[in-house]
Amino acid sequence: MDNADRKIILVTRRTRLQELVTRYNTVEQARFQAEHLGMDFGDFLAEDRTYQAAVAEAEAMLGQHGRLQRLDRGFLPNFLFPPDATVVVLGQDGLVANTLKYLRDHQPVLGINPDIARWDGALLPFGVADLAAVLPDVWKGRRPIREVSMARARLTDGQELLAVNDFFIGVRGHTSARYEIGLGERQERQSSSGVIVSTGLGSTGWLRSVLTGATGVAGGRCAKEVNHLRQKGLPWDARELVFSVREPYPSRWSQAELVFGRIGSDHPLRIRSLMPDGGLIFSDGIEADGIEFRSGLEVSIGLASQRGHLLN
């Protein structure tokens, strides 16, 4: 394929500095607000310089190999990726995870770490300097691809949401979420701080923190399995999900037995909202893209048929 026919999408994000300037209008006001809160504004400036330099270097390199289009994270939900485009993500792991949800099945992502000294980057195996050597292998199909399982939430009103890392099902704010939860033949009514449903990729993130707190308080019949998950997580391509209920409260009205388990392709997790206000489902930590989960709605959460693909 000639360079003129090759389409490349470079996905970027705004830095913390850019977010502050957007909120407070000027760099001076952003500095004042950051330092007023005791933050090191110099670190904001250094991070922004490093990221902008990485963007410029990546654009220069990618522009030599095809028709380049830069896409900001905020436009991902409304952007239709060309099926034959090479997708390059320059940012933290969360940006890679967020991008995977909007790609066509089997369309791989090339994750680039813009600041190796700052970010570990489990989903960012390459630096900007690696692009020259990696790109020819990508187009010749020589790079290995790692498959990532996703989760899908489907509501009774027809709405759907995908997750690369995890789902949160609960309520806005710090009030208790009330719902009915069911898995297989088991079902109960609960009051808790919400339910986390994790994929294999997300099992070492939010789920790990929830399980660490739970195992630190008590053992229980699932202690061995929980401890293994907390330490090892699941494979990224695992064809099962794991759920954990945060801070379930047992009372005359609510139970607290169905608080942890695995979700397979033939037995989804079912949750029916009993929350008249504030109920919410969101994925991968992005609350702004969440779905309202009001009383009477039921969600079924299981494995998505779509999978993510990461170039290595």
C-alpha cells in the first residue's frame, strides 16, 4: 500500500495543564489555583512540555508514512474509525482502554508511551522513538497481537455500554445503592456502595483495590480465590468476568451473601434498580459517559462479542 493510501489515526488527550487552563482561562490563573491547593505547578508544566514534544515527534514520524489525522479523546464517542486505518494511541493506559471500545472488531491499537519516566504503561509497550522500527512490521503483519476481552451491559430499555476495564453499577454521591442482584439461581436484594464488574484487563485495577480491602477485613469462604485474584488478576483474554459488591449492608430489608463471583458467557449478572434517583452505570472510570439506572430498569452484564486487540 502506498503512503498516500494509508490512513493513520493518532489519538491524543489533553494534559493536566491544558485541563486547568480550560477551566481557569489563563496559565496564571491555573498556576494560582494549583499552588493554592498545594500542588507542584512545575510538574504540570514539565508533563505538558514532554507530552507536546512527544505529540510533535509522533506526528512528524507518522506523517511520513500515510495520511495522518489527529483525534482528541473527547471526540472518540462520535468518531467512526475507518476499518483499514492504523490506530496509534499516545497517552496513558486509560486512553488506550477508552479507544478500544470504539474500534471495529479485530482492529488493533498501537500504544505509545509519551513519558516513560512518568508512566509505567502496561498497555503502552513502545516509546515514540520505536515508531520508525515498529511501523513497517505493523503493516507487514509481523507484530504479535494480544487479545483483550470486553464486558457488555445491556439494559431492558435497549441501551448498551461496553467496558474494557470494568463497570460500576451504583448511585451518584455517597448514598447507598439499592437493587436486586441475581446470578444463575441465586438472587437477593442489596444495599451497598455499588457493584464492580471487572474484565481480565481491569482485574489488577479497581477490582484489586476492592478485594484488598475485603481480604484485609475478613476471610470468608471465597478467601483463597479472592486472594489469588488480588495478587495475580485474570489473563487479559479471559472469557469470564468477576464481580464484587462494595460494602454490602445486611439488614431486615437487604442481604449480603451474593457479593462476589464469576460471570461466564452462559450466566450473566442481572441487576434490577430500586433507586428512584441517582442510579448510574458507567465503564472504565468515565462517569460522564454513564447511563441512568432508574427504578425498574434491569441490566444484564456479560462478555461482549467484541474484543480489543493490542499490538506488541
